[in-house]
Amino acid sequence: MLTIRSLVRSAPRTISQLSARSFRQTQAFRIAPIASSFRLSSPISRFGAAFSTSSRKLTDDQLSVKLAQEISVEKDLGETESRSAEQKAELDEFLKAAEFSLTDTPDTQEIILTKTHVNETIKVTFSIADINNMNDEPMFDPESGEDGEAPLANQASLQGSTPRTAPEDQIEENEPEDQEMPEESFPVNLNIQIVKTGKPGAIVVDASAQYGEINVESFAYFADGNLAQASSFDAEKQRSNAYAGPPFGNLDADLQELINQYLADRGINAALADFVSDYIDYKEQREYVSWLENVKEFID
């Protein structure tokens, strides 16, 4: 659905940009000679001011119509209300099973998940802004490989030589061409905080979720638990100066594995990775439609 939505959103905008550019050029060609003659007398100048006001009204009307079209397209993509309700029910099912409570304030980008695990409070924060990371991901091309690089056989062919095909490659060539393409995805940044009742300090984890996996990037411990939620400039400065541990990738492999299991036991797992991606898709759709409607109401 993300791929379809991206194409549908981008196509009309490209066309509208070309149309707008042509419209501006046409208007400039038509108005410029008239404007120069308007300087001859004040009555004509007043007529020019009225014409300018009329032109602005025309632009406002066109913008309002375009916004209405965008709203209609998004709501059609949006899935019908029954589909939206079905999607919401699936998201709520995860929250219930994982025992997370969700904080989602309309007209904001940040989403917060919280849960209690024995005597710990776990807080997971992520943002719908990460949906924009989708455009930074390399497109998957089955003819060229995962990263857009031509396979060795194709490279040799481009150089004018005929590559020899290994037996295992011959088997792959006989596979059906209607293989499913991987769904378009994007990395979601997660900030995870774990605090214990009656104990000082806090663990702060920076991770990313994509393709149903949680990838830990840093696993930090702060003796002062208040630094975990640093918001002021001074607190942020203290946090950046505190030694919080080495980069996660520099830890012993067994230690990394145990930390991953520690997080999984607290619900930071594949199911969460799928949820945050799905919830961003769900919320971003609603926020975008709301934004379109608010802008249209203001313009009208």
C-alpha cells in the first residue's frame, strides 16, 4: 500500500507542477503588456488592482479544488472506513497481546508505547516522520540484485564477453519469473527507555525496526536516570558528556546476543518491528488527510 500511495501522491504533483509552471508563464505573457499601459492613468491603475484581486481569487479557487481532489484520492486509497476499522483492530490486537499502552496525539508526529514488566517501566518512542526514509532506500531490482548493482553475469555481458553459466545459475534461470517482490519498507528509529522502581539509573537503547527485525545501535546505561529523558539544553549537554558504554557493535558477540534476548523478553521483538511500521502507515494516512482538510478549510 505504501508503494501505491507514493506513486499516486507523486504523479498528480508532478503534473500539477508542470501545469502551474505553464500557467504562470502564460499569465506573465498576458499581464506584462497590460501592466505597462496601466501606468498611463490612475483609473486604469485602479482597474489593474481589481484585475489582480480577481486573479488571486482564481488561484485560491484552483487551490481549493486541487485540495479537494487530493482528499478524495487519499480517502479512496484509505481505504474505506471498514478497511480502516479492520486495520485499527489489528493494531489494537497487538497492543493487547503485548500489553503496551499507546499515546498518540492528533496533529503530532511522535507515538509513545509504554508497558510494565515486573518492576520495570518500558517506554518506546517513534515518529511518523520516518516514513520519509522510504525514498532513501535503494530500489530492489530482480534483474540487477538487491542494491541495484548488476550481477557478474550482466557485467560481463556489458563488457562484450559471453559469461559462462554455472550449473547452479542454470537452475535459478529456470525458476518462474512471477516471484513476489519484497514489500517496500523503511527504517523506523526507536528510542527505548527502561527504568526500575526503587533503583537509580536507566537504560536507553537506540534501535531501528525494519523488515520485521529490531537492530540495536546503542545500549547505554546512565547512573542518573533523569538524563534518560533529557529535554533541556543543560540536561542534554550532561547526557552527551556522560560515559554510557561502547558502541553496540563493539561488544562481544555473545553479549550482544544476550542483550537482544533481554530486550525481546520485554516485548522489543519482531512483532513490535511490524507494529511500528504498520502504525506509522495508519497514522500518517490520517494525519495527511487531516492536514489537507485543514488547509482547504483555511483557504476557503
